[in-house]
Amino acid sequence: MRAIILLSMLAVAGCGTVDQQAQSARDQQRLAAELGDRVAGTPQRCLSSFRTQDMRVVGSDILFEDGATLYRARTSGGCEAARTSGYILVFDYRGDTQLCSGSIVKVINSSGGMFAGSCAIEDITPYRRP
């Protein structure tokens, strides 16, 4: 009996790994499509202004669009739930309204207000068209 339960648990764990790998591949494809022909600039510590209506989550990254520039905020992971509708990101600003490396971002379910995860901003890189 124990062997059957253990095998069942391993089979379920294996399915989760395959699903995660497939999601990761989809995220990488989407990120490549979002960045397109843009060229990475010098990473910066803070993003001084951004509009949340021009923001989207791709994998564990948060993208902010500002005209022709797309800012990619790499995170520690944990905010992936915001890829789906029904979740919002709540930003912890440093000082004024800047989003900086080390800032904590929380994921909240928009219908019930339940906490669904969090991540920390690691770095912010601007991507511009050549």
C-alpha cells in the first residue's frame, strides 16, 4: 500500500515538473516577443516613474512600457500569480514613488483581497529600439 501511495505521489510531482517546464518555455517565448528587436541598456537601480496600466507580468519578470522604452524588472520570483486575471500587484515604494532594487511587490486577489504571493525587485533594465 505504501508503495502505491509513494508511486502516486511521484507521478503527481513529475506532472508538476512537466507543467512548470512548459510554462517556463511559454514565458520565455512571450518575453522574447515582448522585447522584440529592443536592445538592453545599462541596468538601473530605480525606476523613477511608471504607470501600472502599461505594466504586465511575464514569468517572474514585470514589464513596464514607457513610450518606446520597455523596462524589465527582474524579480526573485513569487509574483507569477499576477500573470492571470483577477490578481493585482501592490508596490512598496522606496522614499517617494520610485520602484527600486529591493522593493517588495505583493500579489493580491482583486475580488477577495487575499494575499497570493510576493517578490522582490532584483534589477531594472531598459530595453530600447535600435
